[in-house]
Amino acid sequence: MDTVLQITGYIIPALVVFLATYIVLRAFLDRESKMRLIEFKQSKLREALPVRLQAYERLTVFLERIALHNLLPRVRKGEMNVADFRIALINNVRMEYEHNISQQIYISTEAWGMIRAAKEEIISIINRNAIELLPELPGIELHKKIIAELAETEEDIITQKSIDQLKKEVALLYDR
């Protein structure tokens, strides 16, 4: 019986030391694992931030390029008639959009929806005004008609709203 008590006397403290060591080591490893995960996430954010900022920049340039007050003078050539000017404007908007379509993965769904809505609204304004004119009239007539509508209704504000949304999202990137 003495030997059993002696063995028990050695085993119980050894188990206590083992459990204490296990608990301390486990807590240390868990904390270390969490720290490494946080560091990994931070390094990924640091790597992704420049790419996301570039996407916001490119989409801002896209919105500025398709804004009608910028698009009309850039696309219009002197010899174009209304039909040719309309097609050139719409093709230019669509080409710009397709060139930047991959940027949607870096921005919010809401911002991308606003960008798509801006593109569609601009195409709608072009079509609505072109339909009211004879196709063989000089392209300058369509230019004047669209500018007159913009002056009356401030329709060009859709691109500015989209740019403002992009700015808000960029500000959120820096608030993290």
C-alpha cells in the first residue's frame, strides 16, 4: 500500500504540472496563431489597397470621360451627321465601360450599380435627343440639343453622384 501511495504521490503532481503546462502552452499557441492571422490579413490589406485605389481612380476617370459635357466635344467631328454622332457617342460610352468592367470586383455592389446606371442614363439621354432630330442633320445639332437638356434638367448629375459614392468608399478604406 505504501508503494501505491508513493506512486500516487508522484503521479498527481506530475499530472497537475502536465495540465498546467498544457493549458499555458495551448493559450500561448492560440494567441500566437491569432496574431499571425491578424498579421496575414493586414499584409493582404496592404497589398490589396493600391489595387483597390487604382480601381477607384480608373472608375472616376471613366465617369468623367462619359460625362456628357466631356464626351460631346471629344467625340464630335465636324462632318458627322446626327445618326453618325449618336452611334459614335454610344460606342464611345460602351467601349469605355467595357474597358473598365473588371474594376467592379474592387468596389461595392452599390457603387457599381450607380456606375452602370450612369452609363445607361447617358445612353438614354443620347438616344432620346437623337430620336427628336432628323438623322441627316449635322451632328452639332445633337450636340446643342443635349447641352440644352443638360442646362435645363441637370441630368449630368448622375455621374457626379457616382463619383461622390466612389469618394465615400475611398474614405472608408482609410478609416479602417
